[in-house]
Amino acid sequence: MTRLVTADRKDGKARTPVGRRVRFTGWPIAIVAVTAALTSAAEAQSREDMARAGEHVQEAFQAREDGDPDTFLEQLRAAEKLRPGHPELIYYIAVGQTLTGDTGGAVETLERVANMGLGLRADADPDFDVLAEDAAFQAVLEKLRDNRRASGTSRTAFTIAGAPTFVPEGLAHDPRDGSFYVGSVHERRIVRVSADGVVSEFAPAAFAGLMSVMGMQVDPDEGVLWVCTAGVAETGGLRDDNLGRSAVFKFDLESGQLLLHYHFSNSEQRRVVGDLALASDGDVYVSDARGSGLHRIRSGGDFLETFVQPGVFQSPQGLALSSDQRGLYVADYSKGVFYVHRATREAVRLKHPDNQTLLGIDGLVRDGDALIAVQNGTMPHRILRLELSEDGREITRVRVLAANLPEWDEPTLGLMVGDRFYYVANSQWNRFVDGELPPPEELADPRIMWLNPR
């Protein structure tokens, strides 16, 4: 039986099976390459519910090992009640239905996954061999195959030649001169790409203690670059005592000088700061994927303070301010997309169409009255346009802008420049094995692409 997975990326996000930034959220399931680890259902709120669902999953697979398909299915259904809409659980339930003889129900259940736009490889799962001659099953397989096909149009903005081991993640843009800044996870440096495509070093490797470069943003009014940096297994040359440490750096764009660095007061707590968002009043918000909290640097402040306590989120990733600046959108890789009221700090998950999944979202930016999301925790990887209700508290429509393009190798973060969405197209995080990359000749130079999201 194909076992789907639960591993996390960026030491805080779910990732593909070969070892990308692994953060484990508690499912005892071996990774076998299907949905890159959607680790929590759309409706699961508490850690208690998630833990209970995990226990049901453990009991389900133990029952499967014991040759008890009825209990296998029963326990999966119990888990899905706690995590409704979870694509992996739905898939497993279809397996259980097949094993217990409910082949018609299995086909209907698999169709739910197909209708989410996902492309799980049921055609490669021997548990479904009994359905090989079933016309309805074959129709669902074709839908799943369609979902894995490339779609959408995107163009290359630039590449960084001669840097196959760079592993890009963060991307920033300076509207004053049109320059882009690209950060490296593995080589621990930041390059500047001018408007005419000239690449130059902005922050050399490990400059001032720079670790893996994650999310970044330019503040053009202040002339500074904000940078999230974290020590993860994929950070090249990292000392063991820096693994799990994180900081936020503030660079002067003109001189490249490090102006300030913000560290967490508790150095024993392992963290991975993955992304940040700059509010119009100068406050900076930072997501901590491993520590599961949300932090803030007040305008003019000199330290990181906890803004939303751990426990509300499971794996916060991309951040985006609302159009009125009163709220902050947070992509939780494991739970979906949240709205956090800046004044009250209340976090509410956004409602969305039932036939869609918003798990596995990494990058998140706002484009007018919509959000653009990079979803790299699903098969296939996708870029979505999430249209918002008038009050910004509900996602009314999910539109796939692009999926599974041939140039992609795990897209990550992006940003809006005018009417274009620029993004990292080939981070190659999934190429890591135990923190090591394959030889450079097996990798590709970093590629930044763009598309029109409207």
C-alpha cells in the first residue's frame, strides 16, 4: 500500500520525501512520494485534536499490519472527523474502502481528492489493483493524471548563472532602481540582480553570522533590507550549536552594512524564522515555522516580541498585510490561511470553498483584493489566486494560475511588482538528502519566473 506522508519543510514545513527542511508533526507514517505532507486538516484547531487524530492514524496502520481492514477504515474515519477535508486521509479512506470490499465507495472517495485538483498516484498503488477493470475508477485516474499535467503560463525573469548549489528561497525587490535581491539557503549569501540583469554580491557567505537566508523584504522609504535567517540542516558549514537558531537582520541597501540584528532571548528554543511582512507603520511581523509562533519588531524597536503565542498555528509560513493594514494574513502549512487582527491579535482561519485545499502553502502575498499563494505541499505544486470577500475574512474563489510547470523544482516565495508576480521557481530543496546536495552537475542554476495573476 502506498503510504502518504507527513514530513515538514524548512524545519517547519512539510516537504517532499527526499529530505527537504524536515519538521515532523507527529504522524508515524513513512514517506513515499505523494502529497508532500499535508499535516493537518482544514478544520482541526487544537493540538489535542491533532494528537488524537494522529493516534487514530497509528491505530489504523497497526490494524493494517495485523490484517484487520475493518479497524483500519474505522480508525481513519475517526481521524478524518478531527481533520475533515484532509486529502491524505481521504485517500487512505478510499484504500480502506477497497480493502473492505466497498469498491464503489472507494471510487467516490478518490473522486473527492481529484476534484481538489490534486494528482495523487492511485494508478501506482497496488491496493487499487482490484479496480483495474472498473470504468469509473479509470475515469477518476484520468482526472488525477490531468491534475498532474502542466498548466498555466509563466516566463523566466532571470537566472543566476554558475550557482547550482545556491538553493534560493527569499526574494525581495527595490522599486527605486528595479533591483532584485535573492537569498541562498545552502550558501548563506545574498545577491543583487540589477534591473539590467547584472548579478553582484550583496552579503557574502556567512557575513556577520548569516545562516540560511529565508524571507526578505525591502523597505524603500528607509533604504533597508529585512532578512530572516535560520540555522537548518541544509545550511552549508553550520556549526552544530547554531542548528535551530534564528534571527532577523536589517541591512543598509546602499552600503550593504548590517545595521541591526534581532535574536530571540531564549536561545534554547529551536526556531526557524521563515518569512516576514512589513506594515506601513514600520512594524515587522515574522513567522516562526518551528516554534509555531508569530513575532513582531515594533517600528523603531530593537527586539523581537511574541505577537501570537505558540499553539494557535502549527507551521506558519508566508505573511501578507491586508489592504487596510488592520490585519495580517498567515499561511499555516498545516492548517490553511488565517487572518490575524493586529489590534486584538485574534487569529481566525479563513473559510474557503469545500472542494479546495489550502494546506501546503508556502509563499503568500496580497494583490489588491486577492492573495497569491505558492502551494508546494501538494502534488502537483501550484500557484493559486485566492479571491477574498469584501471584508477580507473569507476566500470566495480559488483559481489555479499555474501548476507543475517543467521549469519548476519546488517553487517557494514570491512578490508582486506592478501587475506581475515574481517567484523562486526552482529552490531544489527536495534535492537534499540528510542535509547534503548532489553534485553540482546534477543541479540547475537558480531561476526567477513571473506570471500575471489577474
